[in-house]
Amino acid sequence: MSQPDTKFGDYGGQYVPEALMPAIEELTDAYRRYVLNNEDGFMDEFRERLADFGGRPTPLQRADQLSARYDTEVYLKREDLLHGGAHKLNNALGQVLLAKYMGKERIIAETGAGQHGTATAMAAAHLDMPCEIYMGRRDINRQRPNVFRMRLNGAAVTPVDVGRGTLKEAISETMRDWATTVETTHYVIGSIVGPAPFPAMVRDFHAVISEEIESQTAEKLDRSPGSVVACAGGGSNTMGAFAEFLDDDVELYAVEAGGSSLTVDEEAGVAPHSASLSTGEEGVLHGARTKLLQDGHGQIMESHSVSSGLDYAGVGPQLSHLVDEGRVTPVTVDDDDALEAFHRLSQDEGIIPALETAHAFGFLEAALGPDGDGSVEFAEPIVVNVSGRGDKDLEAAIEETEKRDLENAPEMEVFDQ
Ligand SMILES: *Cc1c(COP(=O)(O)O)cnc(C)c1O
């Protein structure tokens, strides 16, 4: 019988209050039985629903213009074409289905910008499970379309008024709910973070991305990818795109948000970036030991990125370990370069990427573009994971583009009536 990964080197673990241990143990047991050992045909049903409801497999597409621009073979793994417009459904569907197999009657989740909440609400509606999403009051006011999407799918969206009213507080509130409702409720965590077994389990639900990349490159190109590039917030689309290749001769690049600068303001406890793999130090956040943005006293710093999905002070423990081992190379792309890449991919390939995803393309441009530093020699072909589409980011993209003088931005002028 396969056993769950709980530690990745020194990282990972289960740093949770005693009240949550029964839930964690029950979930570990269910993960082992249903996911790792396919009891009751769980994984078969999961794959079938990913195909019929989610639209898998997503295509692997050659990027003709980028391949010409960089004089190298570039392929796109189109997770933006998954139902919901991002990779997030893989995990949300997997966990809600698992909750059903466990006999749970209720789903809870937290969300920051609303992407994970939306995916969870969709999966819960699909599987006919009641769903409650905790969201900071401030985020609710900033993300009205996503709040409406969740409510359309029948989820209750509960405002969290504690603290700054953002993701961190929403996570604490969801943990509190879970500790008192463990018997009936499953908490769907949105990335490869949190206490074991979440990091390994969420990775396994997203591993379908790299399984497909492997079979698609074999079929189309008769070989494996040379390099895989993905953006990393918590790191779930990254680990999903890397999982099958960890033991192979494939270069793996995790692109983090360099924000407006990599220089932190220790006094104010603010990091103007979210590059925890590249600059973070070991600590404990949300139940796991991992690389974190923290000050000299171990206080978690506020992070920043132009893309809300990358704006997180921690990162998955397995990615931290793979970086320490030298297996995954972390790189950073700042807000400006991500925004330029957002415009370039839209114009050159007819694909408007999520701002998170744009960071991965910013890395290619920085390394291989006309003004690139040529510092990275990629093994070909390069596969970039297009983690999501940019429709959700249009408001932010307009605002951020107006602030900057970007050569490749479209005409932004609006005429007075
Ligand atoms: C949420 C999100 C991310 C970041 O989450 P990971 O867990 O790091 O994958 C990246 N891209 C898109 C499109 C997202 O919605």
C-alpha cells in the first residue's frame, strides 16, 4: 500500500492545534485509501469527471510566434482551457469528490481574490454538496464578480472582519470552523500548502497536468520536454506541471513574483514581492514548515504582487525542498515585466493569460528575448504551463497598464462624449 508523504526533507509536517488532529488523521487515511490506492474506484471517477465536467485533457500547443521570437521550440500547456479558466478545478474537484467518498456533508474553503473559492463552489455545485466560502471583507469588496460567481453556484460567502480582512484572516477563520465541524465538514485547501496530507494530496490531484504533458510531448514530438516553466504562488500548478518529471532529465523552473522590488522594508514588515522560494527563510505558516517571507523576529511579512494569485508569503513545502536540493530553479519576474509579457502573449499568440501566468512568459523574455541576458540555456523543447486565462484580470490590467509607459500596450485612450 502506498503511504502519504508528510515531510519533504525538513519541510512540511503537521503544525496544527490539537483540536484539528482528528480531522487531519481522518483525511490522511482517506487520502491513502482513495487517492493512493484507488479504493472504490475513486481515481477512475475523478478522472472521468475531470474529462466530462472539466474538459480534460487540455491541449499542448506549439507557440509559433514565441518559438520564432526566441529561435527555440516553445509549447503551451493550456490549463487556461480547463473549466473555470484555470488549473484550480483539478484540486477543487478532487477534494470535493474525496469529501463525498468520506461521507462528509458540507464543504468549506477560504479564498483571497476569489479564484479558489470559485473553483470550489463550482465543484460543490457539480457534486451537489453545500458549500461555504470564507472571504475577508476587504477582498469581498474588491472582487465583486467572483463573489457573484460563487453565489451563482449556490455557495454561501461569509465575510471575515478580523484584522485586515484579507486571505490570512480568512484562512484562520476557516480553520476555526473546521475544528468544530470536523465530523460533517471537509476543508478544501487551495494550493500545495497547509499541514500534511494537503501538500502531497493537492500535488497528486494536479499531477494530471504533467502526466498529460508527458504523453502529449511523446505523441507529438517523440520525446520528453527539455524544460518545464511554471509560475509559483503557493505552487500547485508548478508541482502539477513538474510531478511526473522529478526523476527525469528535465529542467524545472519556478517563476515567482518579483513585485515592485526585491528589497524589503524590515521596519514596516513589508516585502514588495512574493518571492519566498528565492528569498524566504525557513519557518512555520498555516500548519507546515516551509520557506517564508518573515522579518528578523519571525513575523510573517506582508507580500505584494500585481497578480493576486501569487501574492502569498509562503510556498509549498515540497517546492522549498526541491529548491534546496537544486532540482527546481527558482527565478523572479517583476510586476513591469509580467505586464509586458501579458500584452506580448495576447498580441503574439492570441491568448490573454492570467497575470500570474504572465510571470512565466516574462521569464522567457528576460532570458531569451532581444534584450535578454542570455544567462539561461534552456533544454528544448520548453513547455510553459499556462495556468489560467486573463479575463478575471482585465480591470487590474487596464489600471496597471495606465500607470506605465509600455511599448507593447494597446491604445488606452478613451474619448469624452
Ligand atoms: C491561483 C493561481 C495561481 C497561483 O496558485 P499556485 O498554487 O501557485 O498554482 C497561478 N495561476 C493562476 C491562473 C491562478 O488562478
